[in-house]
Amino acid sequence: MNYILDHWSVDPYLFVVIALVIWHEIGLALMAKRSRPEGTRQPRRRSLMFYAGLVVLLVAVESPINYWAYDYFFMHMIQHLLLMFAAPTLIVAGAPWEPLRAALPGGLGNTVTREGTTGALLRPIQAAGRFMLRPWVSVAFFSLVMVFWHLPGPFDLADHNLTVHLWLMEASFLIAGVLFWLQFIGSPPFRIKMSTVGQAAALFATNCVMWVLAMAMGFLTSASWYSVYNHVPGVTLPAFADQQIGAGILWICGDFWAIPTMVFVIKKLMSEDGSVSNAVDKILGRGSRRYNWANRA
């Protein structure tokens, strides 16, 4: 029981979460004043998922998971999966964007969402946001962040430097996760721009990256990658065995989110194309060739 009750910490993310909840609640209240009650029911229901995502975020960075992550790599991997998969899916499903925008002071909410803003400061921020929200940019960024922070150099740096760990590693995991899942989960006012075929291909490609990373850490190497886990006082689990457990967690637990999403996408594709074979042909890009041969015949 001490493993659950002990070693909770007060992390700066706690204050960020408190500020977001207050900001979001103010936005919901302002939206309720401007519209009929039925117009705010869905944002209120969605807010429960948003708050659940924030709770998962706090569990990842404030709970004993964060404490034990400094001693055990496999606990660090659990933390990473919570930050890249569990918390972002709930946050995206919670669609907090309209309430957060509504709570901005004055006309700033309309300004930041306007395509052609005249603000010199906001213009490059908007351009960067539009670029990062491009479907394949978001997908590539997700895989890049996942691979980069599991390389020995960046990982050890983050473990030794609290600022890098909090505001670069953990923040990039969460941001990459939100950008990635926006391509698969409806989150008004954002629209899913990726086609169903693109979603299936993106999930498959991302899973391949995750599997290769897990295999590289698990059984394609013969030693621990991370010096920070060598000779940790009081830890009897060998560093390499710890790394193999973490690789297994990445392989299996990452699929808890990716595979159900893939099943949903394939079912959607089947409903569009009428059969499993047509859906597979479309994913593999064989439909156009089959069509051309039929025309020639």
C-alpha cells in the first residue's frame, strides 16, 4: 500500500492543470450566457473527458509513478505511455478548445482564430500551428518525439536535468500526443482532415515505429542503453532486464490505444468500400491498378 500512498509530489503541472480547469469553467459559463441551455450540454459532457485527461496527466507526473521512474526504466515507460496515449486521447475527446477560446479576454478569442490576423506576434504562431496540425506532420512529429527521447543521449540528459525532463520531454510527449490524436478523434472545432485510408496507413506506420523501437530495446541489443539505470542504490533488478520489461510494455500497452483505433478505422473503411478485400486494396493502393486493368479489358 505504501507504493501507492507514498512519494506523491507537487509538480508545476499541478498549477498548470488548476489554471486550465478555472479557465475552461469560465469559458463554459460565458458560453452558457450566450446560448440556449441545450447548446452547452455537449461541451459540459465533453468537459468530463477533458478533466479526466488532466487527471491522467497528473497521475503520470505527480504520483509515485514519477518517483519510481527514476529507479526503474519500465516505470518511466508507463509514464511515457500515459503522456502520449492515455491523457491526450481524453483531452482531445474532451474538445476543450471552444470554452478555452471563449474565456480569452476581450476580442482576443476571435483574433487568435481568425485566418488573417493583423497581429505581428500572432501571425507566426498561427502559421506554426497550422503547419503542426497538418495530418502527416502531426503523425511524423509523434514518431519523431517518441524515438528521440528514447535515444540514450536525450534520455539520460532529461533524467539528469529536471527542466529538460519537465518542459521538454514530458511537454513534447503530451503535445505530440494531442496533435496525433486530433487526426483520429473528433474534437470541435477541429475537423479530421485525414482520409480513412490515410488514418489506417498512419496508424500502421506509427505502430511499426513503436514495434521497431521496442524490438531494438528488447532483444536486438545485449546491454542497457541508459547509464542512469546502472547501479541505482537499492535496486536489485538488472538494468538490462528492466529495459526489456519496459520494451515489452511499450509493445503491448501502446497497442491498447493503437489497435482499437485501427479496428475502428478499418470498419469505417469497410462501410465505405463494401467489403474487406476492397478496404485492403484501398489501404495498399491496389484499387487504382485494378480499375485500370478493368478498363483495358
